[in-house]
Amino acid sequence: MKKWFAFLALLCVALFLTACGDGGGTQGSQGPTAPGGELPSEEVLYEIADIAVDVVNPYLTATITLGNWPPDTAPAAELALFDGFRDIMRRQFPNVTVVPAFFSYTLTSYLPMALGGTAPNLFQPPFTDPQLLINQGLVADVTDALAEFGLLEKFSPAYVDLLGHDGRLFGLPRDGYVLGMHINVDLFREAGLVDEEGLPLIPTTLQEVAEKGRIIREETGAAGLVFPASETFGGWLFTNIAWNFGATGEHAMQYQDANGNWRANFTSPPMVEALYFMRALRWDYDILNADATTTDWAGSHNILGTGRAAMNFAANDAVAEPTAGRGLPVDSFALVPFPAGPVNAYALTGGTAFMFAPQTTHDQAIAILHFLEIIGVLPVITDDTVAAMRAGAISARDRGVPVLPPIPAWADEDFIAQQRAIANEFSNVDMRLFNDFFDSLVDGRVALRGEEPMFTQQMYRDLTAAIQRIITRENADVFTALQQAEDRFQEFLDDMVNR
Amino acid sequence: MLPGIALFTFFLWVPLLQSVRMSFYRTVNIELVEFVGLQNYISIFGRQEFQQALRNTFVYTGWSLLIGFLVPIFLALVIGETLRGRGFFRTAAYLPNILPGLAAMILFSRFFSAEPTGVINIIMSWIDRGPFTFLTETNMVIPIIVLVSTWRGAGATALIYMAGLAGINPELYEAATIDGAGIFRRIRHITIPAIFNLGSTLLILQIIAVFQIMYEPMVLTAGGPDNASLSLMLYMWNLAFSGVMDMGRASAVAVITALILLCFTALYSFVNKRRTEWE
């Protein structure tokens, strides 16, 4: 009897746990149903149907595995779009097999797959990682394939440096990003921080972020600012804050001394001031989310998207996260420039690349470039690529992603103009909530700046530890925290580059 | 015997020896590039992060002995003394073990969240207390992680103790009861001596397991705040897979950890042997 009781108890728990799962398998077997059960937009299907399906090359033979393919649980419009693209690829290149891979790149997940030969042929790392992957021999050289497509002359010189080594290229840019600030407009409204037109009174300086964040905290109870201070994210965002406090030039956080050795410089007056600012956000203004030290990048979007914080330092390439990803309506969302500091007004710029797993052959690379052309991300303007770009914009609009002008990834004016025209045509947002961000990039209010040159991830990790100390211990000494972070990073530089 | 040797060679000995070998080389991903002797070890010992990870790992071990070692014994004794529903309690104690480790940690990250939506903070708000910021407190984070690990693992260990307790001759208890011994005296003079050897073995196994703690702090705190919960294994993982890809130094950390554990095991064997000789 007791055994039966124990068995039943275990069975119940197992069933309970199964019921708690996301049910992905079942959902997938039912075909492309979106959350909420929407059907694929007819407009998406209409645009895709416009793309020519005549055979382009019957001799190209390859099997290509493509990362970042939308999973079965993705919205119907996105699934329909990618299924359509795969069908076009199959018709234009009948001997090319497209294998979807739901792999979404992170360095830690990619490394074992690349070393074991199981990484997808195409994956999408951020610009922080290509040089590391190239130096470690974990990506394929695709220079010849890019040359065949006439893409080499359309590369921005900056991207050649990021994606190349010794005159060879190992990837191509997908899109660029500029760090700004995501805004939950509803919380600004609730706090009364709106002008006569009902638009949010956006902070333009870091000091205003603190002050308006406090009002939001007092009026709504939500955090003024969500700050992801776990792993390396805190250091990443803090770098931009420190630049705007003046940690550039003679106060740069990394520099080469007269002997050519790399030095860490975290204890300069601007760095100290910037960390005092972080301290004030926590202990004087009390505007940070309570879980800052365990919040990561995805968590920060979750907190903003679900109305638990009003501001988040984030970029234009992540606008889908709090909106389509977490349910914040596009008309309750704004993207504004990164706030200026007392000295500078910099915004970190970077982007995402398309790169190729090390086992990728020339034919596979060619097939992948054909696929990228079909989906409209290569700087090639034909009726087909325009139709693909339009379908992409419609799909984004239907999913509730703000359709915005892109940050150009290619030095091709015609392609950029085409992208902007399509973004304008399918715009689903009140551009008054976004214009400031895009205008500031053109009118010089914000200067763009790339990441620090040496071992940035390790530097971010060490700076994150300093931030964590300051925001978790009220009496922690700011200078000591920075000194310890500087010592740790200097040890690292001495080990890795100053040998 | 041959299949066994082949399996051990392929899955255990070769990777183990490769890791030791790798720790003496400069590496590019997993390729050995240049023999550097003890340089990786010297460099690792000089780093503050390693020193802190080493200290933290000993703190983990200390807390786990304080919390994690006694709880299973207590559980086994209580369940062993239970007259009704023993099967139910045995099953209930084991249940947390069937949860996947990562899922359990994600569950507890919500439980201990410092936001007002954290489960403990919700409960505390009923009595107008909190909100508490458990995982952001440098002096609380390791005990909390040990507590969570104990919650998950204590039931399985308790089952082993219960098996040990089942081997005790019930006549001893009956005789002791007739002589007027209460529950505490029975435990002290019969139960504890009977499970002493088992406890010693489980102790050393627990130290070995806790010394390799990794995914618990990785999920709950990522080693923070300010490296307060960084363990040796998490530090090793950071070196190998988190933006640096320094497999040589990561292997050095793994070898150092293994050597420390070897010392513990040797000490245990020595003490155990001496005790057997005395007996």
C-alpha cells in the first residue's frame, strides 16, 4: 500500500512538472500558431509571393544550417516569413538544402559547438566577439565568396577592421546599433512627466535621469531606471556613463604606455565621479531596480516591458525585446538618445555580424549568401530583395515590433535609402517618440564611440564587480572599489598582452 | 573487463590527463600552442579573483558542513522514528531531487528575488516586513546558495542514512528501551556509532561535491555581488568559456581543485585507517 502511495505521489509530481512545461512540442506539432493564435498576415504572404521562383542555379549543391531561425513558438507572421524564404530558396536553388537551427548565439554556447563541429553554418554574434573568434580559428574565411557577390567594395572600412584579419574577411555586417535609452511611456504619464501634447519629458542628461527617476519612483512605485549589473552587463553600460563623465583622452580607461604596454586606468577623476553617480542612483535617489546585481540584459527588457521600470539603457536593435517580446504596446514605448554627462555626450556604437562556422565550405558560403540576398539583408536592390524587405517590415509590424529606420551597416547609399523608405512606409509608431534618437546621430548632439580596444569583456566583468559593491554596500568606498577593479584588470593585461 | 577499461580510458583517464597536460601550455581554443611550464599556475595564484574564489569555496564547504551535513542525518532520524506515513515522508524528502538542478535554481532565483514580486518578499509583506535583498547581500549569498543546495540534495542523502539505519539490529533498541533509554540516548549510544563510518564517507563525498559547486552560483548570482559567491569551478568556467577562452589557465584551476580534493581524501583515508587500527 505504501509503495503504491509513494508511486502515485511521484507520478503526480511528474505530471505536475510536465504540465508546468511550456508545451513547446505540442504547440509545434499544431503548426504555425502565434501567441494568442493569430494567423500569418496575408500581406506577408502577398509580398513573398511576388518574389521570383525560377531556378537560378541548379548546380549549386550544399546543405546549409542557419542559426537564429524562429522557433515553432514564434509569432505566425515571422514563421510564415521564414517558411516562405525557405521555399523560395528551394525553388531557386533546388540542390541546396536549408536546415533551420534555433541556435541563438552566445559565446559560451558557440564555443563547444564550434570545437565539436556542430555549430550552424551561419550564426550572428555581436561585434564584441568576431576578433576573438577569428584569433581562435573558430570561424570560416569567406573572403572569396564575398568577392563573388561584389560585396567587398560596399564594406565600411570600420567593419573590415572588425570582421577581418590579415586582409581576409570572416563575416559581414547584419546591422548596426547605437546605445540609447528605452522608455516606458506609460510610467512617465502616470508620474505626470509629460508635456502639453502628452509626450514624455525625456531626460537628456544623466543628472535628469536621476531626478526624473526619483519622481517616477515616488509617483508610481516602479524603478526609475533598470540597470543590469550582473556578469559583464553593468561594466558595459557603465563604460558609456564614464565616457560622458570625461573618461576619454588622457583619462581613457585603457591606454598604451611609452613601452607599448597596456595599462588599466579606472581611478581617474572622471571614473571616480561616474561611479559616485552610480552610487547616488542607488543610495541618494533610490531609482534602481532592487535586483540589479542579478539582472541581465534580457531581464532588464523584461522589467521595462512589464512596467516595473521606466528607463533602460539599451540600443535600437533591441526594440523588439520590451515590445513584441514582453507585451509593451508600441505606442507606450520610446527610444531616446543616451543621456549626456557633465563633460561629453557619447553613445556606444556596435552591431551584429553574420559569421560562418569553421567547417563551412565555399559552396555553403555561396549558398548562404544567396539566402541572405533572398531575405533582403545584402546591399542588393532588385524587385525580389525589395519585396523581401517589405515582407520583413510587415512581419515586424504585425508582431508589434516598432518598425524604425535602420542604423546603416553597409556603405551603399541606395540600399540605405531603400531601407528607410520601407521603414517609413510601414511605420507603426509615433515618430515623435523616436525622432530625437535618430536626429541626434545626424546633428552631432551625440558622438558615436566604439568599445574600448583590449579584452573588453574582462574589463566589463571587473567594472561590474565594482558597481555591484557600490550599489550593495552603502558605506563601500568608491575609490577602493575602482582601485581593486583596476588591479584585477591590470593583472589580466600583464598576463595576456604585456608578457 | 576490457570494455570497462576502454570506457574509463576514453571518458575519464584521457580527458583527465589531457587537462593536466593542457595546464602546462599556452592555448588557442583547445590547441596546445607553447609549453609554458608552471607559468599558468603562477599567474593564477597571483590573481585576486582566484584567491577570492578559493576563499569562497572553503566558505561554501564550511557552510555546507554546518547546514548540509547535519540536515540529512536529522531527516533520516526523524523519518526513522516516524511510526505512521514513513513511506510518504521518505518520498517527500526525496522529491526535490527529481527536479532538474538548473530548474530548481531558476525557481529559487524567483523565490529570493529582491523585487516586491519575490516569493519571500510577498510573504514578508503580509507581516509588514521587507522587502529583503537576499542575493545582493555579500555576507548572506553563500549561506543562501548552500541552503538551496541542501534543500535539493538532503533527501537523497537521507535515504542513504535510512538504509544504514535499517541495518541496525532492532534488538539493540528493544534492549535499550527495556533498560529505560529514551530516544536521545538510543540515538547517541546506538544510532550514531552505527552510522559513523557511513557518515564519514558521506562527509568526504560532500566536501568533494561542494568544492565543485558551479551551476548554483552561476544561475542565482553569476558569482556576484562583487565576486562574493564566485567559486573555483565558476571561475574556471569563466576563464574557459566567458570571453577569454583561456583553456590553459582554466585547466590549471581544475588541477589545483583536484589536488586540494586529493589532500582532503588522503587526510580522510589516513584518519579512517588510524581509527580502524585503534578499534
